[in-house]
Amino acid sequence: MLKYFFYLILISIFSSSLLAQEDPSVYYQKGVEAKTIGERESNFEKALKLYMNQQISLKEKGSENGYLLFNIGNCYYNLDQLGESILYYKQALKLLPHDEKIKQNYNIAIQKRISAIDVEN
């Protein structure tokens, strides 16, 4: 009986650690704290993949989450994919039009994206 109890504890600890690893915010934070470009990109890509999976799941249920869209935009921004980040910030703003942080990040991405080639005469 004690042996089975021990196995149950091990399984629950192992399951908990797997679930924690699949939390996109953990990878996002690792990307922020990364010391190398490769480590940074790898963690933001993992976070993005997990956030996108959540987004797909919500869309299949006919729902959307502005904060999730904002997080996806942040991942794209940190991967220097400004067009995609702007797209997701816009979608987040449609759902959360008064959120100042989303507005701020959207404006920063727009400003960073503007270059001599982007400006129309």
C-alpha cells in the first residue's frame, strides 16, 4: 500500500512539473532573462507556439481573449516580427480598446517599424 502511495506522489510531482513547463509565460520570462540571442529566440518561439495553441483552442470554441492576443503580439515583437506583432496588438485592442499597455506596445511597434522604405511620399 505504501508503495502505491509513493508512486502516486511521484506521478503527481512529475505531472505538475510537465504542466509547469507547458506554461507559455514561463518560456516568455526565460526569453526576457536569456543571456544569448539563441536562448532568447528559442524561449520566445516556445512561448509563441503555446500561446498560439491556446488561441486556436479558443477560436474553435468561438471565443477570443484580448490578453492572449496581446501576449502573442509581445512574442512576435520580441522575435522582431513587427508586422505580426502589430496585427495581434490590433486584434487585442478590438477586444480591449481601453487597455493602455496594449496601446503603448502597439504604438512602439508602429514607430519601430517605420523606416525610409515604409514611409509613403
